[in-house]
Amino acid sequence: MLAELACFEQKCRASFPITETIYNCPKCGGLLEASFLEDRVEPQALKQLWRERRASNLALDQSGVWRYRELLPFDGYHRQAVSLREGDTPLLDAPRAAEYGGLNRIAFKHQGFNPTGSFKDNGMTCGVTQAVRLGRRRVACVSTGNTSASMAAYASAAGLDPIVFIPRGNISYGKLAQALEYGARTLQIDANFDQILALVRVLAERAGIYLLNSINPFRIEGQKTIIFELLDQRDWNPPDWIVLPGGNLGNTSAFGKALRELRRFGFITKMPRLAVIQAEGAAPFYEFMHGAGEFRSVTEPRTLATAIRIGDPVSWPKALYEVRESNGVVEKVSEQEIADAKAIIGRCGIGCEPASAATLAGIRKLTRSSTIRPDENVVAVLTGNVLKDPDYIYQYHTGQLKDPDGRPIEPRFGNQPVVVPNDPDAIAKILEG
Ligand code: F0G
């Protein structure tokens, strides 16, 4: 659809051409969003078209992002889309997790099924396509791991030059390995995510870099399709709640925008409530929502869920707006709660990375406080694949996992590997026990 860039600040709303390379409003410094210039959308016809595309062999129709291209700001340019068949992620029922979370039923929308194993692919296919549209050769991001893995893959697929900036020693090996394998120049810095993002924003202009962090509005556009697809899979029946982890809060912004657009264009009438879950040691958005004062960043964010180890989330003003619009809530969970919830998701045969498990841990807290009722319809979004962080898994199950303060995390649902002798009698005896 035809679109422009608009300042997200409701007082400003200055607008700019969709092909301008800007990340903040040049007038007031506010965040930017893609804003549609058309209102003529026929929801029934589009619902049918999108369903038909699932049976098509066209690459763009098979993508769970570009299938919904009518609600993306690429107006014809989608033919040049850089796609790795992202999206198309399943909705999985998980009775055991539902019971643990205090619910009658739960469904996980598992973004870990994406080509590079996280929800970042939904956004990156659009971000990199915009880089190509703008004729940019060099792209970069700061990342706790998943964004860099995704950007490296999409940029290399498009023949661009990817540069990733990561906090040294604070991303999982699975993610670092992906960035290397997909051919990104990988720069490790002794600083945290927030400090490196500030640095790269200064560097961007000087080094001719196109920035692909979630401050880039085209990333947010792609991530909207997680919600489009989720509702499509539910025959457009909105759940009561959509639960997701919160780090830099790009995904919260994307989900809220998707829901607002679907309501505005008549695809849905009921708005699901968003529940954003943060890790206790990196919970500036939670503290802000539960206090009366100004937004305060956390200088030294700490959590083993390294994906959401972010103390100064750039998208908080958008997230605030979206949580309010959806009558949503923000919760925080401890390291032990994340670790246990993660093991439960694993026992459902599903698995996910630590940040994703914050969802189930948060749901358990929210049902206990009667914020979510057991009979409500809940979808939790698992943001990353179980294999992203195998060290964490091994340490949890063998009782070696320690929180950032060095306190042991109890393996309440631990599953120790057992060393057995090379002897059938001895093994049979052990298996009987
Ligand atoms: N879950 C996972 C697995 C993530 O990788 C991230 C963010 C989040 C949740 C939080 O999403 O930032 O939109 O609130 N990872 C980023 C990265 C920051 O660099 O890969 P958010």
C-alpha cells in the first residue's frame, strides 16, 4: 500500500517520503512509523486472497510475511523482496504448559521455526528489502544475538555487506556462530547493548551504514505479520491475550500496530490484550508502568536471558502507547521462574530459548494474581529456537546454572544425563530403577 514515514509523537506527526533514510523525526526527534495513505481495504477479499496464497508455489506467496503484502508499505516494490521463506510459523497447543501457567489451554506461536530461528526474520526481510530499495550496500545492527544472525543471513542473501556489533561475552554461541557463518563482519565491543547502540547511531552516517535495528520502521512493519498470520491461523478470531517477552520493545510496538491496523481496516472488532514480560534484572518498562515517575533506564541490565538484556529500550514510547491501546499489562519474572518455565516448554516437546520462556513464567504470575482468568484464550509468542542457547540448557539440567549474582538456579525440572557402563545388564538394571 502507498505509505509515508510519520513521526510517532502525536503532537508532531510530521511526515516524510517513504524512501527517506531517517530513523528519528528530523523535526522533534520522535520515533518514526510507516503510515498508510490509503483507506480502501476490503477485509473479506483480502482474507480470501491471503488464504489462497498458502496453496501457491510463488516464493512471495509462500513467505508468511510477503503473503500479507497489501498491508506492508512497499507499494509494488515487493517484487524485489529479499526472502528466505520466513514466517509460516506454527501455532502449537501445549496442555502441560497450560496447566503450569494456570490456564485451561494455551497456544504457542513459535517464531523459532523461522529460517534463522527467531522472529527477527519477519522484520529483517522487510528491513533488508528497504535497504535494497534505497540502494544501500552496507547494513549494520547492534544485537543481543538474534538480530545479528538474521541480518547477516538476509544481507548476505541480497549480496550486501553486513556488519554486526555485539556486546563481547554476552551473546550465546549459537547466535554468534550464525553471524560468522552467514558472513557478517562481526565486531565485539566491551560494552552493553545500550551503549553500543548509542555508539553505532553516531557511527552510522560517517561509515555509510544503513541501520537495521528495530528503530528502523521497516523492521516493525515485517514483524506486524506475526500477528496477521496468527489471526489468519485462528480464522480471524482474536484471542483474549497475546503474551510476549519485552527487550528493546520493537516487537511490542509491531504487535500493537498490527492489531490497530486490523481493527481500523475491519479485519477484527475485538482487540486482544498485550501482556509484555520482562526479566527482573532488565525491567525498565515494567518499573515505569508500575511507578508514577519518568521513564528510567537500567544502567547495568542483568539476566541470563541475554536476548532481553536491555536497559534502555528505544521503542518504549511506542510500546507504552500500544500497551495502553490494548488495555494490556507488563509483568516481570525472576531467573528461576524463566528457567523452570523454559524446562516445562521443553517437556511439551516444543522448546525455546530463555527470553521466550519469560512468557510462560509471566502467564503463571498473571493467573495467580487473577489478571488472566484460567478460561481465557491465551497465545504466547515464543521468539527464539531452543538451539540458540544450548549452554544454558545443559547447565540448568545438570544443576550448574547460576543467576547473574552467582546464586544457583535450582533444576526443579532438571533432567541429568547419566553415565552408564558399557554393559547390558547394568544398563537394564538402571532402566528398571
Ligand atoms: N526474544 C528474543 C529471542 C529476542 O532475541 C529479543 C530481542 C526479544 C525477545 C525482545 O524483543 O527487543 O522487540 O522487545 N533481541 C534483540 C536482538 C534485541 O538484538 O537480537 P524486543
